[in-house]
Amino acid sequence: MLQETAKAAWEYGRQFLMNGRVADYIPELGKANPVYLGLCIKTPDGKTVEYGDVEQRFTMQSICKVVCLAAALQQEGFDKVFSHVMMEPSGDAFNSILKLDTASNRPFNPMINAGAIEIINLLAPTFAFSDLLEFVRAICMDDDIVLDEAVYRSESETGDRNRAIGYLLKSKDVLTGDVLQTVDLYFKLCSLSITARSLAGLGLVLANGGVHPENGIRLLSAQTVRTVKTLMFTCGMYDRSGEFAVRVGIPCKSGVGGGIMASVENRMGIGTFGPSLDEKGNSIGGGHALEYLSRELHLHIFDSETG
Ligand code: GLU
């Protein structure tokens, strides 16, 4: 049943691929093949169901913001983290600088670039890149995650807007560390090379309350997981988060590399990969596949029928 529904969702998502385009503002991302679409579902009882391009590696991009927030909540605690970033949807593009200059010193939320850069400023004194890489491997249940050097270089060469965000935060005394080092760590985390399976693994750990389902190890506290999933739900899909919450109703986070990570409470983690993006930066095939799955399996958090 799950197999058939997943296949149908994948086929449904594929119909939309030609309506989007791959991100090319980071030149290396522009080389992605827009016809890729992969869908992977992992359940707490160890089942994996997948279709399409699930072995294809691509970069994590904005999805690393979820991992950074989780690590910061674990390390620094809720109050400290939210004295540096707010919890409000911004309604602006992920890389916008506007409200940061006009409306508030603190970034609106940890899922936009300004928020993630500020969160990484909190992490940097304690964690080296190698520590965070280990954490990402564990939480994604994927030991093969490595840095994609070509994307990292390309991000760094074209990343002045992110450096500008860092300097603006520094000018407001919100970012206290070294701007260039902080933003460099952000570029590296965005450039981690993952698959749809890794995203299903991450979604599953979050769906399972922060406990790795295979070895029983608690990776995140229940409060961290609750906070992360709430912010994914309200802010995880760029400035389409509201529409996505209504149509799909699952906490999700997307990245401009084409990934979407979704976490269905106690039931499953879902990872999709499709680099053809809508105009907001969300995978167009992945988003539609998730909408299909949500409808057929009653995954919307406010769906009163059960799947
Ligand atoms: N590295 C990308 C940037 O900062 C991440 C964007 C994203 O996936 O939203 O522009």
C-alpha cells in the first residue's frame, strides 16, 4: 500500500518538473539535471520505500539550518538561542536583508539566511566543521555525507550577500564572532552532499522524537525536536511556508539544491530530491509529491481521518 502510494506520488510530482528551473545564482548548482526526482520514505519499524533518483547526491543547502538550530538548542539552550533570533515567519525571501535593517536587530527566524548565520555564530566557538559533519551524519543516518568541494567554492565565490548579512549583524552587535569565518562555516554546511535517503533519515529521527530508530540513541531532546519541527512548519518552505502548511500540513524544510525533508509525527521521515524549483526556491516535483502523499495517506497534522 505504502509502496503503491509512494510510486503514484513520485509519478504525480514528475509531471510538474518542466514548470520549474534549477537554481543558478550559485553557478555550480546550475549544472543540476532538472529531470531528476527521487522520493524516499523511512518508517520507525525500519521500512524504506523509495522511487527514482534516491542515490543521486546533491547539496543540503538551507536544510542545514535545521541541523544548526538543533545543535544550538542542544548546546546553548532555548532561552539563549531565542535571545539571538526570533521565531516569526518573515514573509520575505530566504536571503533578504530588508527586515534585518528596518524592523529588528534579531533575525526573524532560524530558517532564513540571517537567522542561520546568527545560529552558526553561536555554534562556532564550540564546534569545528568536522564536529558538525559528524552530527549531520548521525542525524541523517548517513555516514557517507562529505563536503562537495565544487559547490563550496562556488558558494564562497558568489556569497557576498551572505557576507553582507554577517556584517550587518556584526554592526548591530548581534553577531559577535568573526564574520568571514562564520559565513564560511555556513557555506560548508550548505555544501554537504546528501541524498533523498539522508533526508528521510533526518525526517525520521525528528518524527521519532529525536531518538535514532535503529540504535535507540537519543540524539536530540524532546523539547529541541518540538521547537525545530514547529519552526519548520511555520518557516521551512521559504515565503511559501503558509501555503505549504495549508496544502501539505507536514513540517518540512527545503533547500535550493532541490531537497525537501519532511517529518510526519511518529509515522515517517520523507526525503525528496528534485532540483527543478518553483519561483520561491522549493523543489517543484518534491513539493507536489509531498502534497499527493499527504492527501492519500492523511499526513496533514490537522487531518481528522487517519491513514
Ligand atoms: N547557500 C544558499 C544561500 O545561502 C542556501 C540557500 C537555500 O537553500 O535556501 O544562498
